[in-house]
Amino acid sequence: MAYVLKCVMVGVFAEKPTLDIGLVQDKELKLIGTLMYKENDYRTAIELIQSNRIRLDPLISTHFAFEEYARAYKYIEEYGERSMKVLIDV
């Protein structure tokens, strides 16, 4: 069974990104670009989460209480490159 790995590039970059096109070719990746999410994207994400087909917990790096927001931002400055999501609980 052959698998096709699809990579969707989402976001607005501060600087012009570089891409190793050889890697895309060697791994036979399907690269898809998009600028914005559409309503259907949110609906699909909600359905995937509700059906437990996507687990969110592994994406959360850490939580901070609202009163610790300054500490949360310091954490992001220090560990931002190694963190997925830092939540401030309200």
C-alpha cells in the first residue's frame, strides 16, 4: 500500500522561506500552499476532535494561570522554538 504524504504550508512568513525542493522530490511529497482557513476547515477540525481522531493534549507544551501571564511570555521567549502550544488559562 503506497502512502502519499501531503504537506500543507499555512501561514505568513516574516522572511522569505527556503525550501529543499530535492527533499520534496526524493520523498515524493505533495506540497500544498494555502493562505487562510475556510469555514469548512474549522468544521472538519471540530469533527475530528469530537470523534477523538485527533488528540490535542500532545500538542500542549504547558499551562500557566492567568495571573502568571508574564511568566508565560518569558517561557515562550526562552522555549518558543521547542514548544508547540503554551496556554494561559482564564
